[in-house]
Amino acid sequence: MTDTPQRTRPLRVLAAMSGGVDSAVAAARAADAGHDVTGVHLALSANPQSFRTGARGCCTIEDSRDARRAADVIGIPFYVWDLADRFREDVVEDFVAEYEAGRTPNPCLRCNEKIKFAALLDKALALGFDAVCTGHYAKIVTLADGSRELHRASDMAKDQSYVLGVLDEKQLAHALFPLGDTLTTKEEIRAEAERRGLAVAKKPDSHDICFIADGDTQGFLAKRLGKAEGDIVDETGTKLGTHEGAYGFTIGQRKGLRIGHPAADGKPRYVLDISPVNNTVTVGPADALDVTGLTAIKPRWCGTAPTAPGVYTAQLRAHGGETEVNAELVDGELRVTFTAPVRGVAPGQAIVLYDDTRVVGSATIASTVRRQPVTSTS
């Protein structure tokens, strides 16, 4: 196998340029490789002027200007495409609906699936482009038969394959990740950007959810869903306090519970369960968070779907570690058993399966199996 696609001709490449340093360097490297590169910035907000100055997201009006300046330095054509309506429907509204249902979504993963490698790629192919290039740290490996696999980046510290686990083989065939096989630190990427004369060399990385301007997720949800007072209870159903919206909590949360008195054993309590039906949040001890298995729905495979039970490693968060699992497909659902219990697993999150460094696929967690079941019925 080879770590980069074997090309017989230069490609027409559409480089998604967020306005950050990674996507700018990726576009520059694609151009250096001899490809015919065009830069595009995705306008994902209907009113980007409302975003705060100095935002650390990826779709402010300042980001658009930074992307344009980088394209000018690289010497490639540049356009801004308005995908605000699609983004609002597929990412923002999905985010709100998932929290309202008591689940914990990952909007960046959904954006990669629905926007960058569905809406953007479809439009690019319709316009005659061969591939979409992004600044993600992941690697595409081309096999002898021409098929492609998605692998972790060469540098595990920067690996972003988790949020790309939704890509199928067709999408991988039209994707380029020029940073994926780079064994360099982020400082060296910034140094490369500076050598190239790219003004984004020292720009901070994006960490915010880009459509929540002030970083206050709970406040954003409260404006969209309204306040809805409910009870915070323990595992026996005893009321410990109240909240202003169950959507403001996530499984495994410890801080911000606003419980007026300590647990009987004096130990911290964590969110164990969120019930949107009766607007109740159940809290309890840390060991009650131990999950031994889960069921996940809507699997997406980066190649051929597994046909038999297998042993894999799994990643449950964008910046989480790996854990060994046994997994199999049953009636279109992914059934997973953990070799050792894990904590903080919530419905709505994505589970991504790996075979060594290869991304096998991903699915959305629908339910979990606890070592100590939550018994509250309030």
C-alpha cells in the first residue's frame, strides 16, 4: 500500500479554507504538489457580522478575510460559498434537537458529514473538481486495487480522524488531507506558514462551537428552547435540587449541579441520566457512570462493512483515548462490549472503531449498558 494516492495527472482541487493556519498550509501544499487549486470559504452564518471580534470559531467574517488573504499569497483563485441555510438545518437545528432529546451531539462531526463532505463535495464534483482538500490531520492510504482507507494521522497528538469517521469510501476517493502524514509539531506548521508569508501563522486555533459566538452553550440552548424548570434527583428518586433545563447537562458532568447539600458519603456526584420526558436529571457517584456496553445506530463505514464480530479499539470523544471493544452488527445496529468499563459515555455521541490505525467506521450511540443501572423513576 502507499500513504498517498498515486496520481497520473494533476487534480482540480477545491481547498476548503476556514481562515485558520491548518487549512491555509494544506491549500499551499496541494498547490505545491502541482494540483490546480481553488480556495473556497464557507459562509455558514446568515449574519456573520454578528460574530464577536477575535472569535475562535471558523466561520466569522474575519475568518473569511483571513482565508482570502491566504489564497492571494498562495496565488490561487478564491470564492465564498453561502451554505448558511444548509448549515443551519443540518448542523445547528440538529444540535438543538439532540440536546432537547437528552442526547449529547458533536456538531463538528456532523459538519464534516453534512457540509464539507456532502454539500461541499457534491457541489465541487458537479463543477468539475476532482477532490476537496482540508486541513484535517488524518491520512488516506491507497491500496493496490485502488481503493482507499482512512487512517490516523502520523502524529497522534494532532490526529483528527475521529471527526472524519463519518466519511464513506466514495467520499474518501475525492478527499485530500495534505497535513495527515506530517510528523511535525503545530509550531512547525506555524513556522511553515510564516515562511510562506501567510498572515494566519500566529492565529489561535479554533476551539469554540463556531455558531455559539460567546461560547455559552447553555445560554444558547436556553434562548432556543426556553427555560424549563425540573428536578435534580438521586438514584432513589429523592429530590436534591432544581434546574432550569435538562438540556444544560451532560452525562458525567460534575460541576454546576447546584445541589444544596453533599452526598451521604461526602464524595462528588455526577450526572448519571437525563430524562427529557419528565425533565429530570439524575445524579450519583462516579462508579455508577461505568459503562460496559452500548448500542449505536446509523453506522457509516469507511469502506466495506464488517461481516462478523471482531475486536477493535474505539474512540468516544474527539480528544479521547482508545479502549478495546468487541463489536458486531445486529439488524443494522452496532452492538459493542467494552473489555474494561468506561465512563462518561452519553447517547448522541459518536463511537469510532479502529483496526490499528485504520478507521473502520462510526455510529451514533443510542443507549448504554451500565455496570450499576440507574434506578431512579422520578
